[in-house]
Amino acid sequence: MTAAGGKYWRFKYYYGHTIDQHGKRKPKEKRLAIGVYPEVSLKQARDARDRARQLLAENKDPSQQKKIEKLKAVENAGNTFSVMAATWLKKNRPTWAPRYTASIKGRLENHILPWIGGMPIADIEKSMCEPLLERLVNAHKAESARRCAQIIRSVFDYAESRNAAKAYQLGNLNDFLPKKVVKHHAALIDPEQVGPILRTLDGYKGSLSVAAALRLMPLLVVRPGELRQAEWSEINLDKRGMDYSRPQNEGAYG
């Protein structure tokens, strides 16, 4: 009890050592402020005392740990999802095309930040992201929901790299999304359909490079990435085709 009549819960403990006037070491007495009575009940005070004893058993100073937790709380309050997303966007903007950047920014502002933007990113759980994704799915915008889930995941990965979020904190957001239906293009197996396709490719009136590529592909039978990144050293004019005896360009199979 203080002179003014206030009642406080405090825990007296010993941590570290001091040197007395005779040069001898003695345990250093410290006190941990737990709270004011009756706002902090007896049970709460005892729980806080037990946590402090556990910290002492781990050779940690309870008072110092309390200061660290307060600093972390202040830091977490400033590291909202909105702040972290803005930092992530600024970091990646120079490597993105303007149109892609505008798309990411639009999805953040329209579909993500109104829901979780103001929350400390360290406190956001998987279930908190469900309403914003469910809203898009119910509006028949499943693909937008998938893109938003990818953005949220990327922001969390960035936050984790800065120790602002815990590893695996978010989990798999795909659990809230419907499975994507993959439609495979039918293979051309009827010889009579080859002619019309070749005539369509031959009649392409766009850029010269694309027109040349469209005419070469049926002759060379290569993937678009292989043809796009091919070098003259890989073309064998005598054999009228690609020279596969030479090493292919790394990354040409993307």
C-alpha cells in the first residue's frame, strides 16, 4: 500500500548481483509491478507471479521481459497489414510493370485493406482472412479471390522476412477457395484440320517477328519459349531445322 492509500500487487525477487561497500557480491533485490488492486484480482496476481517464477527458472529477468513485451506490443501496433503492404509494394514496384503494379494496388485497396488493413500483422490469423475471400467467391469472382490470397501470402512472407510475422502464421488460404477447374486444349488429331490452321497462321497480319514465329513453329515443332529464345548457333540451315546437338539456351523451356 502506498502513502496515498493505493494498493499494488508487487513480486519481490532476486536477480543478478551487486557489490556492497566491502566489495562482496550479494544477490540484487528487485520488484516486479503486477497491477493495482482491485482491478487486478488475487488470481491474476498469482498467475503473474507464477509466470515470473518460470522466467527466473529460465534465467530471465521478469522486469526486463516485461519491458521487452511492451516494446514488442508498440512495434506490433505500428506494423499493421496496411503499413507492411505499402512497404512491400514500394520494394517491388521498380521490378514490376506499371499495369501489374496498378492491379496489385487496386486489389489491396478494394478487397483487402478494408478488412484487415488496420490490424497488427502479428495478430492476424487465417480465419480473419476468410470473410474477404468468401465475399469475392460469393460474387462469382473466384479468380479475384485467388489473386487476393496470393497478395496476402506475399505480404506475410515479406513481414516474416522482417520478423514482423511468425513463420507459418497464416497457413494455407486456399482452404477457403473453390478448386480451380483446369480446361485442357484438345489436341489436333484430324489431318483434315491441319490445313485450315496452317492457312490461318500464314494469313497473320501482325508484327513481322510474330508472323515469322507462327510460320516456323509447325516446321520446327518446338515450344514457344524455345523458339523465342533460340540463337542462330542453334539453327542448322543445311538440315533445315534446329540443331539439337548444341546446348540449348538455359531457361528456353519456360
